Amino acid sequence: MLIPAEEITYKGIELNLSMVVNQYMLTEGKVDLPVNLRIKLSRKGEKIKATGEISGGIILICSRCAEEFPFSVNSNFDLDLLPVETLTSGEVALEDDEMDTVFYEKGIINIDSLVATQINLTVPMKPLCRPDCRGICPVCGANRNKVDCGHEAKIPDPRFSRLKIFLEVKDGTA
Ligand SMILES: [Zn+2]
Ligand SMILES: [Zn+2]
């Protein structure tokens, strides 16, 4: 959804909708069901304030066991929207809260990209299907949440593996 910035007045507009996020806008995960968006856009001088809430779910891949799992998104946001031109002209000095400033191009506010960005921010760096995910067995590759393969779970000491590589190389050239 695209909204021309000039349509946003001091009184503002409020939207309540269900939308499907564009898959390519997500840095992590897959689109599952539409997300619910409640957003209020109102003008405050040059700035447009965008406040609201996103709720819904996406599918992530566990960083330990590589299985897909549903991840619920619940994000409240309070953003300042500014035309990107103010950046290049240097007219507006960014304040301390520049993290919450979003720039829009060509006078158009892209609601899809705003929502996708907020979802991307809620996704953890190393997603886990559950906090105690046991991951994949380094010996046989089994998903240890499902199978108890009985292999030693110990992660090899990196110092020893370097020594092992060294010994292997030495063997190879000898
Ligand atoms: Zn997992
Ligand atoms: Zn195993």
C-alpha cells in the first residue's frame, strides 16, 4: 500500500487492516498468514508521525536444528517519517532517536516496506524453535529434538581440531 505524504494532515488518518507482507522484503523467514496492522499517520510540521501495532505470524528456520517453526510477531512502533530529500539537503539535523526515523522517497509512504522493516527488527539474530532446542547431532546429523541417537553431544575443543588438521596435513605431505 502506498500513501502520498501530502494526503496526511495534522488530523491524520487511521488504518486498520490485514495485509500480506511481500516475501522479498523479509530478510529472514517466510510469509505465513496475513499480518494485522493498526497504524495512525499524522503530520507534525515536516515530520509525519506513524504509530501503531503489527501482529501476526511468520515462519522462521531454527538456527540450531534447521526446522521451520511459527514465530509470532508483535510489534509496537512509534516512528518519524521524513522525506529522504531532507537528508541530502542537510536541512534537518537528526536527533538522538534517529533509529526511529524512516525516510520515504518521492513523496510516497510505502506501508508495505514500513511493516516489513518492523517485522525484520523483531526477528532474533539466531532464531530458535524453542529455547532448549537440542540441535542437530554433529556425528550423524539427526535432529536431537526428535531422535535420541546417543552420540556424544560434546562440541570438540577447537584447539584439538586445529591440531588434528595439522596432523592430517603433515600425514598427507609425508
Ligand atoms: Zn530447533
Ligand atoms: Zn547422532
